[in-house]
Amino acid sequence: MGLFEVKVKLANTASPARSEEAQLLVDTGATLSWIPRSTLEKLGVQSASRLPFSLADGRVLERDVTTVLLTIDGRKAPVTVAFGEPGEEAVLGATALETLGLLVDPVGQKLLPRNLLALLRI
């Protein structure tokens, strides 16, 4: 898959006026989005918990996680993100893409809107 970045807006869910723009690398192999700790601290968000993550090389590490309001191309939703540490790539992960109803077009290097899916028994 071709690598590409997208511009996003991140905001504090409790105080949406506190916001920051960021460029994130689209990474469908990452469960959560990784946002630099410095950006999350500017937003004034606090860690909600600490979770383990498995890396491609087999190592396991723990990172703080929190929820932010994420906006891409007018689609906005609260998403869980990990606190990225210095030297770690800022990425847009799979759960944020799913939550916002976005598909990855690797050839066109863009995100495409789609409807969310639901199972209803009527």
C-alpha cells in the first residue's frame, strides 16, 4: 500500500475550542491513532488508561490512551488515541477510520467516505 498523510483536526472532547491541526500518516495496520504527547498536552487531555500494544517485531509496549474529538473532511467523532512518545510516528489508525466511516484508497492516496454499517432487526 502507498503511504500518505492526511490533515486532521484534534480537539478536547470536554472543551472543543481547544484544538490543534496535525498531519497523520494513514496506517490501517495500527489499531489506534498515535498522536504526539506534546499535541495531546496542548489540548489539555489526560490519560484515561494505559494499554499494551504489540509491535510487528514481536515486542510489546504500553502507552497511555485517551479520547479526542477527531475531524477529517467534515466528519467528526470522539475516538480513542494513544499518546505517542518522541521519535514515534503520528498515525491515523483503523478504529478512527472505522468510526468516521472512511475507506482508504491506496492508489489515489486519499480517504473515501462510506456509510457506517448496522445490524437492525425490524
